[in-house]
Amino acid sequence: MFCPKCKNADTRVLDSRMVDEGKSIRRRRECEKCSHRFTTYERPDFVSFIVVKKDGTREPYNRNKVEEGIWRSCTKRPITQEQINQLLNNLEEKWLTNKKEISSKRIGQDIMEALKKIDQIAYIRFASVYRSFKDVEEFKTELDKLLSGR
């Protein structure tokens, strides 16, 4: 594992722990050269399905791409990496049980529903981008739904 600070290839593992109910391993590492400490996560690469996009094109599912989108909506919110990992693990299990292909629309809707349970601000942020709100009225309508509990 390369050190993210100095790019040295010699790092040592200080601590390993099971996380995500045993589905991944968290490792604390230290660079042998600069003594920088960092964390890595290992998880099996079992998620393989195709995402069918709005325009009909298909591409392999990319967890990092989905996670980055979720994190953008969670900026400056009290949400932990553990919560995001759990959210994605649960959704990936759900998506895998359905089929080998899933629509980007289904992915977006499932993420919105999961975020709504974790943090309403993150949900609204994600929804505003995912649903491409065109004006303040669409934004207000979504907020009204959220406030009324629908």
C-alpha cells in the first residue's frame, strides 16, 4: 500500500478491525519513511452489475462514483463514513437480489429514500441534483412533502 503523503511503498499495518458487520476490514497503517498514519478499507469486490442510464447507455456499477455523489450532498453534515458504508452495503445487497442490470433512476430513488432516514438536509441536497429542480417552486414542493411526512 502506497503512502498517500510521500508515495512510499513500504507501509506497515498497526491495527486491523472488522467493520460493516464483518463485510470489510479497516486497517490503520503507518508509512515506514515519513511516519504518516492513514486508514484503508478492504472489502470484497462482489458487486458487479450494469447500470442502465437515462439515455439507454450501460456502464458497470462504480461504488466510488455513487459514494462521491452521496458525500457531496452530505458536506458539513453530521454523517459518518460508517453510515455511508452501511447505506451503500444495504443498497448494493438490495440491487444485487433484483437482477444483473438496474436503472440509474432506481439507484437515485433508493439513495434518496435511504438519505431521508439519515439526514433530511442531505436528502434535499441529493434530491435537488438528482431531480434537477428547475426553480424554487420545485424545491419548495419537495420541502413541503418532507415537512408533511410524505
